[in-house]
Amino acid sequence: MPENFLSMPDVVLDFWAPWCQPCRALAPIVERWEQQGLVPVVRINVDQNPEVAGQFGVQGLPTLIHLRQGQEVGRVTGQRPEPELKRALNLP
């Protein structure tokens, strides 16, 4: 996890855990966004980084948070269809 992710102009934080089946199902969608250049993604394992999850008020998995200039502009928790994820996160 890059330590400077808060200074990135546009980023999606992907809070996940290895034991979370919905997280594994969501991973290919989020990876595709990054590969297509839609948005950079920082994956944060909540088991290894509980303080970061707490800082962002993560209470369920998977949780995706879209930050623009360090400010939250979208959040979604749980497995959803891709169009719904993009809407909730304010992605094109």
C-alpha cells in the first residue's frame, strides 16, 4: 500500500480481506478499472491495516471509497453490479 495515497489526485481505496468471498468476486472488476486507466486503485487488507480501515470508518467488506484531492466523493459497501458500483463511486 503506497503511503502517499491521500495525496493522489484521484484514487479508489479497495478495503478487502483474504477470507472475504465477495471481495474476491469484486477484485477482477476493480483490477480492470485500473488496467483500463479509469482510476488508480489502492488495495488495503483490513487484517493487516486495521488502523487505516478505522480511519475511513470501514464497517463491512468489501468497501470501495473514491477519493478526489483527498476528499471522499463516493463510497460503496458490498458486492454490487459494476454499473451500480460506478454510480456510487462517481466514476465515468
